[in-house]
Amino acid sequence: MKVDETIALLKRAEDEYGPDLVFASSFGAEDVVLIDLISKHAPSIQIVTLDTGRLPQQTYDVMDACRDKYGIKIEVYFPDTAEVEAMVRESGLNLFYHSVENRKRCCEIRKIHPLMRALSGKKAWITGVRREQADSRQTMAAIEDDTHFRLKKFNPLIEWSEAEVWSYIRDNNVPYNALHDQHYPSIGCDCCTRAITVGEDPRSGRWWWEQEDGVAECGLHASPIKRK
Ligand code: SF4
């Protein structure tokens, strides 16, 4: 039933927004489920992704695996070269480990600015967020107004559980990031992601060195992630 509801929402978004709609994918487990569903049921939806320049090889591998399996076009957005060069000249390549401010600056330049270019001129976007991923996502809805980017935002998997995501991946033979098999539930840049152990919060492998009130900014969804 959740699959049917998700397909209906994707079709509705496709019908209402057409070329003014994009799916911003990071190729995590939720996002490959959406790629499978979009390619089968709403194929005109554009798929975009961000290459920060610091992604793990396994993420590039799953991007190409999806491209090959589904025959889809993936628009890859890169950071502005001059912005990255100025940041590295001033603060070094591994600036994100030295302060929260530096880490936010790196995310801004490598992720937020390219995402703004990807969303420029669009009226709506699709994400793979799920409610149970973080406290800050408890109040999110399947369709909402994204006041940060000033777009309509569709979250078709908002009610899915982690088990349902993996059941769909297995049942449909969907390509997925090999790091998930190495205890990486949440995957971002290589240098800012690590494996977790049993009992740890799924998001605790991201920016694990930051202790600032137990809160890490996810950035792309403009909502703080409260660590448990
Ligand atoms: S996750 Fe790390 S490397 Fe990637 S953009 Fe953010 S701070 Fe930079």
C-alpha cells in the first residue's frame, strides 16, 4: 500500500510540475528506491545529484549502476571552482575538522550552492527523507512548502520505515551503495562519514567529531539533526 501511495504521489508531482520538478538524489538507500520508482512510473522527472568532490568511490559506483540499469539521465552538479580554491587556499583541504564554522562553510560551498543552482528556476523538488531518521523530521509532511528554497517539496518516503526501504531494494534488485553493507546507514562525503556500531544513532556516523550541543546541521533540508 505504501508503494502504491508513493507511486501516486510521484505521478501527481510529475503531472502538476512537469519540467519544473527535480528529484535531488544522494544515492542513499531511500534515494535508490525513488530512482527505481521514478524510472518505472514517472520517468519524465529529472534526476539531479551533487558531486562535492569528496564523495566515496562507492557512491560513484552506484550512480553508474543506476544509470546503466535504468537508462536514466543524471544531471551532476559540481561546486564552483573559484569558491573551492579560495576556501582551500585560506583554510586547507581538511578545514571541516577544525571548527563547526569551517564545516558549515565547506557544506555551503560544496553542497548548498550547487543545490541552489540545481533548483534554480524550478517550482518543486523531491527528496528521500523519512520521518524516523531524525527528531527534526517528526513534523515533516509528504507535501510541504519549503520556505528555505521557496519551492513545493515532496517527501514520498516520509512514512516508510528502514525495513520497508530495504525490503523494496531486495525485492526489486535495486542497485545500492556498497557502504551500506559495511555499517554505513547514512552516507555523505568520504571524509565526513564513518561506520557506526550496534545501538548507535543512524546519523551518528556523520560529522561525528562535532559535539556542539549534540546537534549537527544537515544543511540540504535546512533542519538541525538532534543526536540521541
Ligand atoms: S560533508 Fe564534509 S567534505 Fe562534504 S561538503 Fe560537508 S564539510 Fe565538506
